[in-house]
Amino acid sequence: MEVGHTMFMRIDHVGIACRDLDEKIRLFSELFELTVVAREVNEEQGVKEAMLHIADGEGGGSYIQLLEPLTEDSPVGKFLAKRGEGVHHVAFGVPDVAEAMDKINEKGVRLLDERPRHGSMGSQIAFLHPKDVGGMLTELVQAARP
Ligand code: MC0
């Protein structure tokens, strides 16, 4: 089978909404032997978060991102109230987030961000409306890493 270029380079991370970040860090660390590589508070996004690395053995890989809301009226706070804990979004790695935003917007998908915002670990991010992507809140990530 031919391997061609795709719009996305990798699944960068899966974001999980949780009520108690420390409790879920313990759960994921113990169950899957994952390690926390970054912890941050992102005021703009209204979250306290931890990134747990899944290594691919070649210096790359992806992450589980655990998200606890800072307030009830933040995106993750509202999600927890409506749907409870669980998968909140899937994030795809792109080489250039602004370029990917334009390309996807041209296909009629609503962007939730007019311009790239600050994401975990120095990344640049933008969200796509879940109603235009089969019910999946989708994030585009231009990682700080190569
Ligand atoms: C809401 N909906 C979702 C959803 N959140 N569907 C799938 N996945 C989700 N996570 C659905 C609702 O069920 C509802 O459908 C409809 O979308 C409107 O939702 P709502 O409850 O009325 O809430 P809104 O409209 O106030 O906000 C939803 C929206 C918002 C997705 C637009 O949460 C947003 O702008 N999110 C992007 C930013 C974000 O999520 N930041 C937190 C992660 P029905 O059928 O009931 O009408 S920050 C992060 O992850 C950063 C730090 C990083 O990765 O680096």
C-alpha cells in the first residue's frame, strides 16, 4: 500500500476531562505505566492539566492530556456538568497550524479560534467545532518540538 502525505502528521494527544487531576494522574500512571512530562495552568482555556507521554521509541510519540476545569463555566467545566468525565477532544499534529486552519475552514468547518492560541508545552493550537466533525471536538496542534 502506498504511504502518502496526509493533512495530519500524528495524533498528538487525547484530552480527558476529569474532576480531580491528581486522582486521574495516579490512575493513568498506575494502569498504563505512563509518566507526567508537563503540568500547566492555562488560564485562557480555563484548565489545569497534565501531559502523560506515550513514547514511540524514536524520540516522538503522543500524549494523554488530563484536564481539570478552573471554573464551572469554562469549556471543560460545562462538558463535565453535561456529559461527565471522559474523552473531551482529539488533537492532531500539523506542520503549520495557521495553514491547516485556512485549509479546513475552506471546506466549511467552523473554527472556534480566529487565530492560533497558546497550548500545552509551548504549542500553537486551534479548535474545530465538534458539530462539523462528526461530534468530535477536534484540536489542531503545531508542536514546539519538531
Ligand atoms: C460541547 N459539545 C461537544 C463538546 N463540548 N461535543 C463533543 N465534544 C465536546 N468536547 C457539544 C454539546 O454537547 C452541544 O451539543 C454543542 O456542542 C454546544 O455545546 P455547549 O454545551 O452549548 O457549549 P458551548 O457552545 O458553550 O461550547 C462548546 C464548544 C466549546 C465546543 C464550542 O467548549 C469550545 O469552544 N471549546 C474549545 C476550547 C476548549 O475546549 N478548551 C479546553 C481544552 P448539543 O447537541 O447538546 O447542542 S484546552 C486544551 O486542550 C489546551 C490546553 C491544549 O490542548 O493544549
